Amino acid sequence: MVEAMLVQIVETVAFDDQKPGTSGLRKKVRVFQQPNYAENFVQSVFDSLEGYAGDTLVVGGDGRFLNREVIQVVLRMAAANGFGRVIVGQGGILSTPAASHVIRKYGAFGGLVLSASHNPGGPDEDFGIKYNIGNGGPAPESVTDAIHARSLTITRYKTLETPDIDLDAIGTHDVAGMAVEVIDPVADYAELMETLFDFAAIRALLGTGFTISFDAMSAVTGPYATEIFERRLGAPAGTVVNGTPLPDFGHHHPDPNLVHAKDLYDRLMQADGPDFGAASDGDGDRNLIIGKQRYVTPSDSLAVLAANAHLAPGYASGLAGIARSMPTSGAADRVAAALGIPLYETPTGWKFFGNLLDAGLATICGEESAGTGSSHVREKDGIWAVLLWLNILAARRESVAAIMADHWARYGRNYYARHDYEAIATDRANALMAKLRDSLATLAGTETPAGAVQAADDFSYTDPTDGSVSAKQGVRILFAEGSRLVFRLSGTGTQGATLRLYIERYEPAGGDLGLEPGDALAPLIAAAEQLASIREFTGMDEPSVIT
Ligand code: G16
């Protein structure tokens, strides 16, 4: 126990902007650098929890600017608030899925993950803190609401005056009587992956000359990917590119999409390029999958992984169910139907999958925002998705393009795109959504270039395990045969508002499966403009990112 006399009570003034978003508190670094800003939030987290005295906290982050400084703050505050032990990744590094695994493996009370995910890093960019509960998953809304409420009334926080500990030295350190264990951030995670996948089969595939390229985007997955793909699976050195985590991600935007991972995409589109390419984001929970001359949308990836998961040892006995966020395409629904298992549709945010996974209702989950994962942890997991793909490729010995063609021929194809309008004025974004919501009751029957609107609503979710209700989770406008538009505002941006428009058209098996997505979706895109006046509200002629 930390001696009470060492504890310092620091008076502070509440900030009014510490409401956690889709995934924790994300702000500009300069906001976090205000005196007491990080401290207030960390104390608000601790004040919202009960029963952690003497228990274990896991701490780690994606290595971005401010990571090490805030970890030292957390260590002192954890000790002052009565935690018995903190486990921290060496160098302050833990990918989000690895942190989830460490929390679960060591039976920790919870964890603090320091990351702003796929947002850029550096002194002028973004930082973030999120709290994960004892199941390893993001805190549910009941907890994040309590943290926010506390942040509005906080008047003091507890800390210590102790020197920094050496985050690079593996082993046990002491912070005024509280043990701090600095662990290898990769070892536990790599070991878990070996239990789920057939490493020998993947090694054999790589031995045939099958080439892969993994872009770690100068973010957290570099050490994990190098250990797993190059050392344990024997891929040649250089398979992992941008493999060293940098505080500013080498000035890149560590978002694994076709805009920010364009180099990888361009290499994969060459006839003599690698057979398989993948990337992960700042904190390692997102993934991008590209086969030789075949990009795979995250929604399609979820469907293919679910349909073929039984080929990997960890999933050989089948899936209990599949869960996807509401804006994610319905491709996985068709796989669930064919497998005779339930499909759960949740709001955006990985936290909504936690209860389903804990209850054993779902085994595989996925989101259009480049996230897929399973019951092995309680976060989405970029490297896990890459390994499951490689396991499937090793078992089927077909190209990604052939697997996709086969999948669409069997299930039909959900043409899909997401248009993001970033950094727009918050009042304009709110006005667009308010107008759409006001029109919901009268939208059905409206003629558009994509045909008549069949139904429209604002998505509301009732958690089947605890009955909690999350309302206003996105406006859905439905057309015939499974086509739809979804409008919602992002909960992860740090500047103004980001409008997300999700566009989906279903083409049944035997139909036109080889269209360019832009062409297939053009009538729906025109319908979106007609129904929501996007140009007028955003002042933008084009989306800033199309994925
Ligand atoms: C987070 C959440 C995801 C969500 C994504 C996008 O991902 O964990 O569940 O889909 O944000 O959310 P939004 O559309 O509200 O911006 P990450 O990778 O940023 O932690």
C-alpha cells in the first residue's frame, strides 16, 4: 500500500469538454497539455469505478506524442488512488488488442489505453485516453456517462511526487510502494495468435513463394507484425514496412484506408505486386485487406472471414453468431443465414459488442470502419484479421480475387461505400441531421434516382443481454431489395464535425457482380443529395474521403 502521507491532493477546476466519444476522450495534443487536463480525466475515471483498491491496472498506448508523459501521470495517480499494481508495456507500448488481451490474461481490474487510434499524432495533432473494463473491452456507455458526469464536477485529484520510472526497463519497478511491471508488449499477444491459427500452414503457404506486404504505418503494430510475420511465420525481412512506431507516425495519417495507405494499394494493383497486402492503424485495431488487384471492403472482409473461419483451428467448431454495426453492409447477414446462426446489428462502437461476446452470443464481430475481431479479446484486432485471412488463403490455396468472386457468386454482392465530409461546422452538421430527422415520418414513398424510399428511421438498439437502450444512432433510409443510405455524425473526430454517409446496394447472385462500386452506387449517391442537401449544408462539393 502507498503510504497516505505521500499522497498529494491537488485542487483543480472542471473542464466542460471531457465527454468520451465513440471510443474514449480524443482531443488535440494541445488540449491535453493544459495544466490538469489529463489528470482531471484520469481522476474522473478512477472516481467512477468501485472496488479496485489493491487491484491491477493495465496501461499502454500506441506510442504517439505525449504517450510516455501521460503514462507517468497515470502511474503516480494509480498509486495515489490505491491500485496495487500496474502492468505497462515496454516503452509505453501496447496495441489496443494486446492491451485487451493483457487485461484478460492477468485478470486486471481494467486498463487505460492511450491512443487517438487512426488520427494523426504529433504536437499539433491528436491524443486520447480510453478506459477498458475487466473483460478487456471498451467501457460501456453506463461507465463513460459516469466518467463524463464526474469530469463536470471534479474539484481535486490525487497524485504523488515521485520520480519517473524507466519505461524501457523490463521488470518490476516501485512507485511509492505500488508495483509497476514493465512487460514485453508483444509476447503474450503473439502467443495468443499461435493458439488461434495454423502457423505451420501459413508458413507452408509463404514457402511456396506467396508474397505479402504489411504496412504498419509507423504506428504500434510494427513490433507485433515483425515478430509474427517475419520471425514466427518466416516471411522475408522487409515484409513489414514502416515498422517502427514513431511519435508522429512519420507525419503520416495512420488510417488504413485507400487514401492513407495508397502506396500499399498501388503496389497491390500491379500484376507483379505482392499476392496479399494489409495495413493497420495507429493503435493496431483496424485492418485493411487488399489482394493482388482486388481490394476487399471491410464489410466484405467480415463476411468472408465469417464464412471461412472454420478453416482456422481456433474457430473449427463453428461460430455462435455474428455481430456487425448498423452501418456495416448486410454481406455478413447472408453468411449468418446460410450458417443458421444469429446476426446482431449494433450501433457504431466496439463497446456494443462486449456484452454479446461475454454472453457467448457472437463469436465474430465487424464494422465498416475497418474493424474485425472475435471473442479472443474484447477489441477489434488488425493483426488477427490479417492472420485469419492468411490462414484461409493457406487452407484454400486460391487468390484473394478468386475467393471474393466465389463469395459473391454464392451470396450476392453488397456494393458499398462510405463518404466522409470532414471538419465541417458543427452547427451545419447538426442542422443537416435535424432536418433529416424531422423528415423521417414523411420520407416513405418519396421518388429518388434510386427508386422510391420504402422506409426511414433513426436506429435504436436494445442490448439483448441487459436491456439497455441506445437511441439516435443514425438515420437509415431504406430502398427496395436491401439498398440503403445511412447518415450519422462521427464520434471520433477532434475538429468540427464529420458527416458519414454510408451507401449500400445489394446485387443478388447471378446478377451484375462485376460493376465498379462508384457506378453501382451512383443512383443512391444522387438520392442522398436529393434527400439531405449535403452540398448546401456542408458547403462541400465532394466528400473529403471515400472508402
Ligand atoms: C472507433 C470505434 C469503432 C467505430 C469507429 C468509427 O474506432 O472503436 O467502433 O466504428 O471509431 O466511429 P465514428 O464513425 O463514430 O467515427 P477506432 O479505431 O477509432 O477506435
